[in-house]
Amino acid sequence: MTDGTIGKVRLGTTGPEVGVQGLGCMGMSEFYGDTDETAARDTLDAALEAGVTLFDTADIYGSGANEEFLGPFVAAHREEITLATKFSVVRRADDPAFRGISNDPAYIREAVEASLRRLGVDVIDLYYMHRRDPGVPLAESVGAMAELVRAGKVRHLGLSEVTGAELREAHAVHPIAALQSEWSLFSRSVERSAVGAAAELGVALVPYSPLGRGFLTGSFANAAELSEDDFRRGQPRFTGEAAAANAELLEPVRRIAAAHGATPAQIALAWVRQRAGVHGLPVVPIPGTRRRSRLEENVAATRITLAPGDLALLEPIAGRVVGDRYPDMSSTSESRE
């Protein structure tokens, strides 16, 4: 890494080689208030310059707008990047709040064609099932995804928010390269069963929201501070008394950051990255940002190694967090553990 770029790691036994940190692109189109597309495009360029090669989107983000936004960047750098997108969360134009889930094979075949068209590509590098629909046999859904690989429309398969048992079941149908789940100092439920299964099967972990949706950075202490269209205003752990209690949990993060000459965000990312050594599997976090300065800050976290004493101070945090990850936890892996 003498050129200042980040290192690389393989996404599990069967997946592609990518930079040790990826970029979540969701906020460039929706969910976190207004965005500046010019700044967002500059952030994409900065990421690639820094050695970030895994770019993550989904068909739900902006109801397809995020995939369309990424299209020109993908076209300009197709051979340099690993493109990940997802299917299964269904929205309605006449009801912005509606969220459905479909794992039906016919729907999967329709969804991939729509994503290919919006992204302007012939093949998707990593295609995730975004959420699990227990009403559809997992073998049927993964079987349909495997058909996409055989058809040359998808290179590698991924799952998001599944249990260890579900990961094993899916992997028996077709190799799974990556499991994407929320994993941070504030959210460690993925360790209950999924992390162990992933390590056993040779599946990489791709943590989303490794910065606790920004709360771990200290950039806001209560969702009431955020814009009216920021979806975090509805997240239980960022509002009211829960937010006040959780803000107090950041004290050791700030203390460790000061000792390292780092930021709280960098300490949070370094902690997630070091889970790889703890659990014996590849870990490629995908913090999201729309600004070059934040991207550069996040990438610098890959050069920080936390000492045993640091890790001991951080260990109790997740167990003390107040509030659920979502207002409705029914589509999360916890609901099926």
C-alpha cells in the first residue's frame, strides 16, 4: 500500500477481490435528506482513487434512482469496480411509506432485468437478496438466483439480514459470496449465529451502517436535529430518552479516538474491521457518505489498529444500547432467530 491506497481482500472463498473497505451509495439518492449530486460524483471518484472498489446500491434506493445515478460512473470504470445491488424490497409510487418483500422467483427474474437496465451493464458482480420472505422457500429463491449466474447475468450471490441457519441452507443450494448485515459498536446481533456460520462456510461479512447510521460519529445526538425528510427521525434508538442514553455510550469512543489522534468514526470503523481477526472471516464494511472529506476520513480508518485495552473498553457498548434498529423489526434476522 505504498501508494496510499487501501489493501485488498477476497469476498469469501468464491467471491471477487475488493478493497478492504467499500462504499454504500444509498444516501446519494435518498433517506438522509437533500443531496448534492456533483459532490456525490466527486465522492465516487475519490473512493476509487483511494482503492475502494466495492460499490453498493439496491433497487429500492430512490426507487431505482440510485442505480441510474451510478450508471455513468460504472460505465467509465467497469473493469475497476465490483458492483453490488439488491432485490426484494417492494415499493409503491402511490404510497411512499409502503414496504413489501418479495422473494418469488418470477419477481427475481424481473428485478434483475430492471437493475441491469438502470445500471447500464450486462452483468452484476454481486447480487443480494435484500430481505428474506419466510413465505417463499429459501431454496426456491436462491435457486432462481443461481439461474441468473448460469445465464451470465450475475457473477456472485449474496444475502442480507439472514440467520446462520438460513445462510447454511442457501449456501447448500449455491455458493454465497457475502452476507450483508448491520454490524457496528451499536449493533452486534449478527454475531448470534450468522457470523459463525459465515466463517464456517467461507462467506465474507459486509457490514452496513458500521457507523450506526452516523450516530457513532457524534455528528448528531438526537434525530430531532435532522431534516424532516431524514429517515433516522423514525429510528427508535435515535429519538427521545433512548437517544440521550445512547449518546452517553460514545464517551469511550471519543476517549480512544483522542489517544489515537483519530475521529470517533475512524475508531468505529477500525473496530468493525478488526472483527475479521476475532471471528476468522473477511470483513468489508461499506460506510456510506456523500462527501469526499468523509470518504477520506473513513478510508484512513483502515490504517488504525486498536489495542486490546481499546477493544476491552468498547466491548460493553452494544449491550447497553437502548432501542431497536428499526421501528418494525419483522423483516430483520433477529425476528427469525
